[in-house]
Amino acid sequence: MTKPLKQIHLAAHFPGVNNTTVWSDPRAGSHIEFSSFAHFARTAERAKFDFLFLAEGLRLREQGGQIYDLDVVGRPDTFTVLAALAAVTEHLGLTGTINSTFNEPYEVARQFASLDHLSGGRAAWNVVTSWDAFTGENFRRGGFLPQQERYSRAKEFLATAHELFDSWRGDEILADQETGRFLSDAKAGAFVHSGRHFDIHGRFNVPRSPQGRPVIFQAGDSDEGREFAAAEADAIFSRHGTLEAGRAFYSDVKSRLAKYGRGRDQLLILPAATFALADTDAEAEELAREVRRQQVSGATALRHLEFVWNRDLSAYDPDGPLPDIDPDIGEDHISQGRAQVRMYRDPLATAREWRELAEANRWSIRDLVIHTGNRQNFVGSPATLARTIDAFVQADASDGFILVPHLTPTGLDEFADKVVPLLQERGVYRTEYEGTTLRDHLGLAHPDGRRTERAAS
Amino acid sequence: MSSTPPAPLHLAVALDGTGWHPASWREPGARPRELFTAAYWADLVTEAERGLLDFVTVEDGLGPQSSHAFEPDERTDQVRGRLDAVLVAARVAPLTRHIGLVPTVVATHTEPFHISKAIATLDYVSNGRAGLRVQITARPNEAAHFGRRTVPRIEAYDSPDALATVTDLFDEAADHVEVVRRLWDSWEDDAEIRDVATGRFIDRDKLHYIDFEGRHFSVRGPSITPRPPQGQPIVSALAHDTVPYRLVARAADVGCITPRDADEARDTVARIRAEQDAAGRASEPLHVFGDLVVFLDDDAATARARRERLDALAGEPFTSDAPVFTGTPAQLADLLLELRASGLTGFRLRPGVAAHDLPAITRGLVPEVQRRGAFRRAYEAGTLRGLLGLPRPANRYAAA
């Protein structure tokens, strides 16, 4: 017996504020103007993608006490852009990353329920947490949350939001002009939540939206994050782009579902994926090399080395050898507002390893940063990309991918035109949207099926 | 004889559910089942744009509507529930081209950092047509939706305790607006340089910490969103008394007031202008609009009969914080011009029944004021500031 072919899920990540995004290319457009978002969303919808994905950061990054200026800086408000995109698309899901630390459940639940209404059931929420006092300086409460409590708050935030979504069953609005009854239930929207992080009660004022609840994404990779996803999320935005790492992650997370009474198809694993696409494999390899050099200028290479060295390296020549001094392993980090720097748990060992690598290969600082940084996940001709992506999904390395192009806003155009038709020919990708809501696209059930926790009391 | 003709009127419409009369949802064409769809709101705003109006406001609140001022009710015979106003405005922005979009934001329980970038983004998605209408909430039940603070229950409007509570909330709202405005300026217009030679995307000397320190909160900045197309989107506020007049005078571009007649209008405008002087803003343009609820029909008797029918459905006579006009578009045009003579520069009209009175404004009132030479015959500017005759302001942080 052969396994039936899995259908591939694809989504579009609007290019973000990392050095992955190449702004120096003459074709690179605005990261702020609505026309860029509209172009990107329409391309994704033309390619029958499940959804568009927006990341978020609530404080501009700093390095060495100054605003980091080498990558794209600045972005619009997530909810506002997604609501506007609902006007220029019909099917595309709209996924927003919204922080559970610097928001309150009542307001966020209103915003997602409103977005779901205004898009006809296409809203999704990537729930993220942060705790840093650095970001907190932009908010009323400041950096109030200890690091170890961030998942505890996120869990309770999400549970509270779900209570708010569920506070309307969906049948309360009669709007009967004859009898004069607008509501069937005088207490529609009533809720009480009493917990460690939130103690709130009253009436939620947005009636139940088409999807009931927005689709929930989770992006954390820690053990705690995986467990949170297995318990609560509909999809994971993961970062395991290689076949082996992807399969290990996939198997680990899917195996956690049973203990929450959930089936393996109730949580989709969708890693971020970059790509270099050209007419032939050889041209794509060349393009991939070129893009990597654009992504890592000499100045960027020095700044990235500072993530590990944790000291000002601006006096070094990016085309010269690595510093012979050791990293500063003090408490304060030179870089703020960036999750990436936490990857380097033992900077002294990393520095030693990189020096050896550079010496063995005769790499300059810039060469080293290019080679140790992330290579594009998929490099090749349209046929190669279609075959590889399909192979990853059929091998259970993922259920699909959230594609992160390096160019704004045209970085998906060629993929839509050349790779998508090949996936369709393989019979592993939709030729038309079958449903209208994002839950339909992702094959997820409407949450009313599992709505038991708030029986009338 | 006056040497210069009076300035043309500015007209806005306040959108709230199916209209401002609590029985409006029962009228033919009211579409109460569609209140929570994008199509409903798109149709209303498109109709307002057809009438060349300056802007629409969208009402909002952080709790269900109520027939009581300071507590919820359990009525089932009126519209309850609403969508987030900023998102409604964003959803209709790409479907319109000229009209200003001014959602309500509640300062009391929201983060100025989030509001600032949301309205800046509304300005981007509308190409320069965004504003906000700031309001406070003194409802204890709405405070309980957030659980971060308590608001003392107000028993009587004119008690000293009520005044203290409301004064405090308006002071906080003024700080909120100050932070929102500073964040809009926290990027200079030409901060994004994309200098390939040096690898710098921005000139960080043109980004600014706002370092606001107030009694209620402090905010560091800069915004994550670059300066919006209008530089400063429009800030408006509705004001009924001294404390909110002060907020209008200190922080707004458009204040909305509710005078019962021309004398009261003249008096209130004078009070706001005096507060404006006191705040050191005398030289800055500040519109003062009159708010009116309107019931419009081709003859006055029909309009009165319709309002009575609505009152009968509601079970009580309609009352409002704003004066209520019931009559013909021509009579309303006369009234507006009379009120203009007392210092009002425009009007925010609240349609009693959106499905009926909004088209009566755009297709009845507008031709009447056009005929009197008092209203535009085509949109003359591409931004809301442009429509309101306000220049694009210099950035407070830019070196002169």
C-alpha cells in the first residue's frame, strides 16, 4: 500500500527586518506603502496560497546603544494592514503576529474578531511572547514580566481570548425588525475570567465571527513552546528548514498531540523557507551566491560578528581575518531587540570554532559570516523546487512552507508563475480555493465542535 | 459689507451602527443583519464620499452599547455589539479615494504606542486620509474588561467627585494624544535613505526618542512606523464642557461641540479660543464643528412623523447630547449657515437612520449648501488635512 499524497500548504511571509531582505537591489520597493502589501498579497492569492504572514517587533533594534541601521527599519501596524488587505483579496488568509505581553486580551480579542468579520473568516493570530524591559519602555506597564513567566502569561492570555470569542455562541443576533428583538440573549458576551495574570469580567462586544476563533499559530521552538503548540495551536511557524531537522521536529511535535486528545492533522507544521529560483539549477546556484553577498555587506558582517563577540568591532576590516581578542561574556548584550543573539550560548566556543573555520578555509570576516549564516532552503530551477518541496512534505519534514522571499514586493512573482503550476501538475497543490475561510484552506474544523468549556452556568 | 466671503463649510458624518436613533435598525433598508460585514460599512462610506463630505467618524467603545451613561444594560431591543473602528476604517480605505477616515479610539485603556502606529498605518493605506477621534471612558464596567485599574462610579454628573474623575481621565487623554503625536514625528520624512555605498537603510540621526514622561505613563520611542503621509493625521474630540474644551484646545485639529443655538455656539467657540490662547496654540488652525443629529425628509411633516414613528418603536422620545434637527434639507442648510456665522467652521452630522438620513445628507443637503455657494463641488485635495485647509506640519524634531 502506498501512502496517499499529502497536499502541500504554502504561505507568504512579507519580507521583514532581517538581513534576509535585500533592500539594496534596484528592484526593491517600499516596506511601508500599501501598494507593496497589495502586490504581495495579490501574488499570493493568484498562487492560491493559504495565507499571508506578517511578523512584528515593538521596538526598533539597537546595537552598541544606537538604532541598527543596516537592515530594513520600520513596519506598519499589523492589524491595520491586514484589515486593508482584506479589501483587495477574497480568499487569502491574513495572519498577524501579535504579542501577548504588551497587549490586553479584551482589546486583542476585539481586533481579531473584527478582522475575522471584515475578512469573511480569514483571520489568524501568531501568538508570541516577549519579556524584555527594552521593548517595555514603549508601553504603559514597562518591562513587567519575568522571562520565566512569559509562557504562563501567553497561555492565560490565549485562554482568556478564547473565552471572549466563545462568549457569543453565534445565534444571538435575531435583528427581527417585526418583533423588535435584536438579541435573543440579554447576556450575550458575558464573561468572567479570574486567573494569575488576568482578573476580568463583563461583556464582550463583538459577536461571534465567521471562523468562531481565529486560527492560532505558535512560533516558539523551546520545549515549552512545542508543548504550548501541541496543546493550543492550529499551526506552527517553525524554523527547521533541512530535511533531517524538519523530520525530527515534525515527529516530536506531532507525537505530543495525543496527550491533548488531538489528531495529527489538527496541527500543521509550516517552517519558514527562503529560496533562490532561476531557469536552471546552475543559474539558481549563482543567484543564491549573489543574494548571500547582497544580504551580508562588509558592514553587516562586522555587526553580525558582534552578536558573538559582544563588543564593538567597527575598527576591523570585514575583508580581513577574524579578531584575535575573545568575546565579552558580560551580562549586558551589545544587541537589543533581537532574538537571534540568544542562539550563541557559549560565545567563547563559537569564536574559537569560527576562527578555526576561517583559518582552514582562508575566509575573511565577511566570507565567514556568509558561510555560517543561513543558506537558502531551496535553490534550483522551477522543476527542482517543485520536486524538492514536494519531497520534504511527503517525507513528513513539514506540511508545507511559509515562503520568505528576499525582495519586496515582487519576490514571489516568479515562484507563483513557474513553481506553483508544477506543484499543481504533480497533484499535490490546489488549482482553486475550495472554501472561503482560512480554516477551510488549512483543513481545520470550525471550533464549535469542541466548544464545551463554557456551558451556561 | 464684509470684504471676504465666508469660508466654505466642512461637513462630516458620524457613523454608528444603523444610525443614532435606537430604533433605527427597524427601519426599511437598515440592514441590521449586515452590521458586522465589510460590505455594510463600505456602502455607507462610499455614500458619504459620493456627497463630497470631508470625513466620516466611526463610533467605538470598549464595552457593549448601553442606554445608561455609566453602566451596562440588558436590553435586547437595541443594537448591541460593534466592530473595532480602526479596522473598519482600514477595511474601507482601499475602496475609497478622497474621504477622510476618522475612527474613534479610547485613550483610557489603550496603549498610545499601538494607537499611534495604527493611525499612521491607516494614513498609509488611505494615502493621507486618516485621523482619530479620541474619547475617554468613565464606565467602571469597561475598566473591569481590562482589570488594570478601577474607575470610581459616577453617581451624578455635577458632583465634585465626578469632576475630579473626569478631569483626571481627560488629562490622561491629553498625554495619550501628546505621545501619539510625538511618535508620528519620531521619524523625519527623509529618514529612509537606502544608501547602498555605506549599507545604511536609514539615517538614524533622523529618528528620535520621544522620551515622554507623564503622570500616567512614560514612552521611549521612536515609533516602529515611519512618519505618515500627512505628517500628523487629524485629531478630533467631542466636547461638552470646560474640561474637554481644554483637551480640544490643547490637542485637537477638529473639536466637535453641541450648542443648542447660535448664542451658545458663539459662547462655546469663544471659550475654546481662550483655552487655545492659554495653551499657546493661538496661531494654529483649529476647527470647531457643531454636532447635530438629523432626521431629513422632503417635507418637515414627513420628517416629524418618521421621528415619531421611531420614538414609538423605541418606546420613548429620542434624546441626545447634541441638538436634534428634524426637517427638510433646505431648512437644515439655512440652520447650518446661521450657525456658521457664530464661529463654527463645519458640522458633524449624526444620521438618525443611516439608511435614510445619510443619503438625505449626500443627495439633499449637499446640493442645497452647494447652491448657496457654501460647499465644494468636487474634492479639491488628496489628503484629509488638505480638505480641511490644514498645511502639512513641520516635524517638531527636525532641525530648522
